[in-house]
Amino acid sequence: MTTAAYATSSLTERDCERAPAWLRERSFLPDRWRDEHTRSLVAEDDTGAPLGAGTMWTSRVHPGRYNVDLVVAPEHRRMGIATALLRALAELQPAPQPFIWGAAESDPAHAFAASLGARTIQRSPLDRFSTAHAVRLRPHDRARSVREVTPSAVEHAWADMYEWTHAEWHPVGPGSRGALIEDLWSETDADASSVALLPSGGVGAVVLVFVDSKVPVIAGETASCETSDGARLLEGAIRRSLDELARRGTPEVAFDGHESDPHLMPVLRTLGPLTRWHRIVEFHC
């Protein structure tokens, strides 16, 4: 695909190695880095200098949309390069599927997405929360460390929770449960992670503390959308995790959740105001 000023072609390993700073910051991978659903393109001028790049990939858990990322050199923005890259990527899709992209609501790139007819499908809080605010939550006598139940029970509850919290806006694909629990234990702090048990002894709510970033990230909800007394179970499980982190001297945490999570959002509003959001949009090209 070409215009008078630039042409798009596959992004190669050599392109990545010699990339200017504005492109290296995005850590793009070469074209077809995994398979035909992982494509990367570069837009170059007639001297071979990169002007922009775009990449798309499908998730093993959510194969029904293509994640997309675009970047254009600052001095060449608003020249149609991002649109051209996006259209070229769309032409490479084996079967037409929508794109999905997300960023902080303050990101100016949302205006570009809106020009393509993007619709918001979800929002996630970006605020950080003090572990000292755990006292705002009520403890629960059935909140436990995940170490007190079997790993398979935790994994089953986590996969169930993930499936129902995404069902309405970003459904998981068939056979994705394995991908959902892959590397789960290497990325989480089992001592700080919690479950809240049902009277039957089953897992009613699961709260995992992920430690693969600078600030611990807490993710969790009830194992089922119909869990009896789910709000209290989740509140108690989060209280236990925050108490454990506070005991160690961890000052703050982030949460990985969604505006549509019915039991999590009230807990977060109790912990503190929600002032910043990550907005996820879907669009076609």
C-alpha cells in the first residue's frame, strides 16, 4: 500500500534493531513474530527512513478481536500515516475482525480512535490505593490465604471469574482456560492472595496479588456472578490481602478491574475516590 510520500512494508528484525527512539519505546516485534495473526508494518519514505509503524495481534484468551498499536514520528503526525498503517493491517487479517485498543482517557490518541468510529466497551480504574485504607473494609471470617485451599480450586475459581466478568464485553475464546492459568503462580504472591469460602467450603471469591510490576496489582471478583453474599465475600478477601501487604510495609496498590464488575467497584469506591480511568474501545477499519 503506497502514497506519494511513503510506503508500508513488513517490519523486519533489522528495522527493529535500527529503530529511532520514538519507535524503540514501543518495543514492536517483527512481522509474523508468532503467526499470521501477529503482524507488524513500517511506513518508510523514499529513502527508507521510518515514519511510522503499526502492529496487531490476537490474544490466546480473546481471539475475536485484534489488539492494535500505532506510532508515528512526532514530526510526521497528522499526515494520514497512522490511518494508512491501520488500513494496511486490516487488509492482512485472515478474516475481518474488529480492532481493540485502550489507553488512559487523557491520551490524545482517543481523538484519532473516535474519528474511526470507535465505541467504548469498557473502563478500568487507574488510581492507586493506600493499603492503610484496608480498615475501611469489613473483614470476613471465611477469608483465607490461597495457600489454605488447593491450587486447582484457586485456578478453577480464577478461570470462572475471568470468564463471567468478560462475557458481556470481551468474551473468551473456546479452550482458553489453560491460557488463563498459565504462569499464574509465578506472577502472583500466594501469601498475599486471598479467597473467601462459601459455607460449603468452595471458593466464593478469589483475589490474586500480581507482583510482576513496580506496584502490586490486585485482581479479583466472585467466582460466579450469582455467588450468594458475593459483595461481602469479595470485600473480606480484599481486606485480608490489603492487611497482609500493609503488614509488610507495602504502601499502595493498583487494581485490575472493570467498571462493570458489580462487587469490585463498590469496594474500590470505599477505599478511595475513582478519578482516573483507562478506556478500552473497539473500532473497524
